[in-house]
Amino acid sequence: MEDRVVLEELLQQSRAYSAKGKVADYIPELAKRAPNSLGITVHRIDREPVSAGDCGTSFTLQSISKVFSLILALMDQGEERIFNKVGMEPTGDNFNSMVKLELVNPGKPFNPMINAGAIAISSMIAGKTPDERFARLLAFIRTMAGDDTIAVNSNVYESEAATADRNRSLAYFLKHNQVLEGSVEDHLEVYFKHCSIEVTCRHIARMAMILANNGVDPESGQKLIPRRYVQIAKVFMITCGMYNASGEFAIQVGIPAKSGVSGGILAVVPGQMGIGVIGPALSEKGNSVAGVQLLQSLSARWDLSIF
Ligand code: GLN
């Protein structure tokens, strides 16, 4: 059956699941999104992308950006320096939890996919000023997505920057423990900005497709990311990418993925394809309910689990 027909069929079956979720509202600007919109793009390596549903809906990367800040920081600093500051283990706690920051390994965030870890990682992107660090990350994301016009949604950025008391407290705690150096507000600015980069499913499907192709852009033939760092990113996606629902997702869907509180999910089927999904209504653990359902039925239909 043609990809487009399969996507349409499974998307229609998954739509109703949005009713079980709720749009994130702790960043006020995110609360304006239509809860039951649902869209998907599948980008097979060396093929044209195929989309269904509300795939033209734009949304902000939010935590999906953590995969790319990690990769860029790894390319800038190397593994040793990165993992000296941030760990490699899942937490089993919420993405913005601070519990383990104090109790275990004081100050060292468990992994780069939770907020504390991602804020530390943002500070390790090379660049003299926050503007320079952010510009380098934006350029990297534009290249991965194949679109030079991608930009920050300034309403979402300002909304998050104005309400981020929890992320601020995490960041100051990191500074107290010498994980963050220099200006905390500068590092938060870079973090909030990369969370606020606006994309569509097509963009994230292409980014995922390049990860599925071990870091090589099949259009240009260019190696954008060393294979080792793609491997590291995929490991974090499987173990921590869906926050404290990562184990369940690995069982039900079985592919490396990263979600964000805007309702986006980027999923990588190694050697085959990248998938981008948007569905703003979230489960309690912060993942798109209809989006996860759609990926689950697609994984079953096409036998995508890597396990
Ligand atoms: N910008 C969001 C935050 O820091 C990202 C969180 C997420 O997508 N889980 O709270």
C-alpha cells in the first residue's frame, strides 16, 4: 500500500486520542495551540517526504532541540568534556525535576535530555557571546532541516523567558555547583531560544532522516555529523527521549525518538527514515497522546521496532 494511504488511515484512527490529553500551558503562549490537530511527515532516505493531516501546522521545537544542542556541543567539545559535566543515565523523573540534582551526584545533571542537562549543554556550545552560540545552533538546525528561513517564534521565546522560574532555579543550582560557568541568564537565553525555534513536521522528519542516515545528508552527500555522535544521540533518545515514558515507548514503538511540550515528536528509524509528528494535546508525562498512538500503529504496520 502506498505510504500516503497508510499515513492517512492511521492518522484518522489516532485523531480521537487527542481528547485524552491537554495542551501545555505552563508556557502561556503554548496554550493557544489547537489541541486536536494531528500531522505527520515520513521522510525515507533518498525519497521525497510524504505527509498527512495537519502537517503544515507550525510548532516550536521545545525539547526536540536538546538532541541538536547535544550533537553540536559534542562536535565542539568532544565526549570527554561533555560527559564530565552531564551524565548518561535516565532519571525516571519529570523533565524539569530537580530532585536528583541534589540527592545523587550533587550538581551533575543525569543526562542531556532533561532540562538541567540541556541547559548545561547549551552553555558548552562554542561561541563568545550568547548570540554567537545561538546563531551556530540555528545554522546547524537550518542545514539539517534544509530550510534557511527557520527562525525563533519570538512570542513563545518571550513567554517562556518571562515565566521560567523553575528552569531559572535549576540553572542557578547548576552554577552553584560549577556545572554552569559565567552568566546564568546568558545560558538561559540560548536555551529558551533554541526551544522556541519554529518548524513543521517536514522539517523534523528531514532532521530525523539525516540521523537515520548516520549523519549524512543524502541530497548533498555531505557528512553533517560524525557517526559516533549520531549513535550517542540515538541512545539518549531511546533511554530518555520520551522523558519518564521512555521505557513504555521503547516497548510499544521501539524507535529512538524525542518529544517536546509543544506536542512535536522526532523519530528515527535507523537506515530507513525520519518521522516528524505534531499533536499538541499531551499526556501527564508531557508527550503528544495522539502522536504516540500514531507512531505506535505505524511501527506495528511497518514493523519498525529496532528491537
Ligand atoms: N522549553 C521547555 C522547558 O524548558 C522545554 C521542555 C520540554 O519540551 N519538555 O520547560
